[in-house]
Amino acid sequence: LSLIFLAAAGVLTRSFVALLRTPIGYDPTGLVAVHVQLARQPVPADHTDQAGIAQALTRALAAVPGVSDVTVGALPQTTISGGPVAVESPTGPRITDLFLFSETFVGPEYFRVARIPLLQGTDFDATNVAVASREIVINQTLAQRLWPDGNALNAKLRIGSESDAPWLTVVGVAGDTHMPGVKDDYWSLQMYRPSSAARRFAGSMVLRVHGNVNALRPTIIRAVEEAGVSAKVHNIQVAETTVYWALRGPRFAVMLFGLLAGIALVLSTVGLYGVIAFAVTQRTREIGIRVALGAEPRRVARLILGNGVRLTIVGCGIGVIGAYAATRTLTALLYGVRPSDPIAFGGAVLLLLAVALIAAFVPMRRALGIDPTDALRSD
């Protein structure tokens, strides 16, 4: 039982470490999304009004001490969208198997503010709203999926089932962003569209701040309310906090199995100590005779420790089989490691062997202190 919990805790810990080491594709340090609720939205979309709202909020938030960059947008991998996606081909529109994907409406310099690298192409045309509204930037994974031949740049795609939906030109390919612990396929398929293409104001601003974000909250809220666009802050989302909470599931699993492994390890240590101590008591006369006949202390020590190690090896053999079956049920929680990870299993076995030697140490010392005369007299 101890080996099962130790192996599970080891596999989950290695998976958690692999998650922490995985690049997320952007810099969350100081990145904040301010979700804004407007008293009035222009319907149908009025690009002039939307641009005015965005500019007013940008000016207001840029004036907040500690804010270095501001643009329209949301934190990476926090917006989801859906609809059929078609790509232009020599034989006509080709409907893809995509339906769910991450779609974010962003303002000028979004990729620079979020520190998402542009691998190919350029950002949106900031000088021409009409042109920019028919442009799109996609991430590398989506580009490879839709255009395996690598010719995504300047290709065209269409989102939606309406035949009059506009064809969008791919003007850039951005690096992938990842949310730790999220395995859903659609989150890895990312599209970025200019905020001018949205039917309503995108609803959030992205800030790069320096210093304590919590200390800036009142100032940010006041700046939005005084921007002159009848807006108020609905929520302030901190990227570092979002990434931290994305790991709450794996973190809890590691803590839970670590606790269970610790309890099982203590119980196995106590149990092993009791078994070896009882065996030494039962063999007191035999040990006394061995010592009387000239047995060296190291031979006596090897006898006692050997019993403890043999018991542990038998237990480990059974435990490895159980652990192999048990860790396979954790597959959905693992990232970057196999359920039968050899390092985790090997570490669990070595730890149990070390515990067995420690548990056998006290009985061994007592066996070495047996007086042959007293042992024979007590029989």
C-alpha cells in the first residue's frame, strides 16, 4: 500500500514539475485584464464609436501610475468561440473539422503588450479600419492544422455558416500560448482579430503594470469611471493569479497523494519495526548461540537487516503491480510523464528500502547487545 501511494505521489509530482517548466507562450508578470461594462453599446456596430471608447479608456488607463502599456484585448486563452470554419482552396471553399476555438478581439500592439511573439507576418493594419477588419492572426498550431504545407501566410479563412461571412486574410502567425493543466484541444487553436471587427466593444482592456496590482485597483477603477464613456469596471483579472489557479487541480492531487503516502510510510515503518523486533525476540537464543560460537557482529547485523530487506522486497514486488494498475487511473491528471514513470517507481522502491533499513536498525542494535549467557539462561 505504501508503494502504491508513494509511486502515485511521485508520478503526480513529476507531472506537476513538468507543468511548471512548460513555457506558456506569454509573460504573465504584471499582465492585467480590466473587464469593462458600458452603460450603452452601439448596435449595430459603429466602428467610430468603438474606436472612441477604446481610445478614451486607453488614455485614462495609460495615465494611471505604474501602467506602462494599454490596449484592447483579453488575457490569452480566456475567450472561447465557435462556428464552422472554411478555408479557401483552388477548388472552392473547404469546410474544416473545426468548430470550437479561442478567439480574441485585440487592439493595436496587443502582441507586444502580452509579449506573444509573432513568428511570421505582421500585426494588423492600424491605419485602415476597413482593411484591418478583414485580417486575422492565428497561432502556430492552428496554422499547421489548417495549412500543413506551411503556407498559412496570406491564406484566407471564413468563420461562420453564413455565405456572406467575410473572408479573412491571415496576415500573421503568432506563437502558441498555453494554460497549464488545460488539455482541451480547442484552447490550443487560437485566433486573434482586430477589435474593430467585433460587433460590440470588446469589453476588456489589457494592461502591463509595474508594482503591486492590488494597490492599483482603486486607481484603475476610478480611471475607467472618469474616462467619459459611461463605463465601470466589472472585474480585474490578473494573469499570474489565473495561471496559479489553473494549477489548483494538479496541486491538490500532489498534496493529497503526498499526504496519503506520508501516512502509509509511517504505518509501514512502525509495522516493519514491530515485525523485525518480534523476530529478534523470538530468535534471542539462536542469536546468543551464534555469538557464543564466535559469530562476528557484522554477520549478526546482516542477519537482522537481511530479514527486513527481504520482507520489503517481497512487499515492493506486490506493490509495484498494484502501483502500475493504480497510476494508470491518473492518466487524465498527468502531463509530460507516463503513468509507469520509471523514476517515480524507482524512487518509491528505494525510499521503502531505506525506510526498511532504518526500521531494522533498532532491533539490530538490540541483537548485537545480546549476552550469550543471558540468552541461554533464559531458555
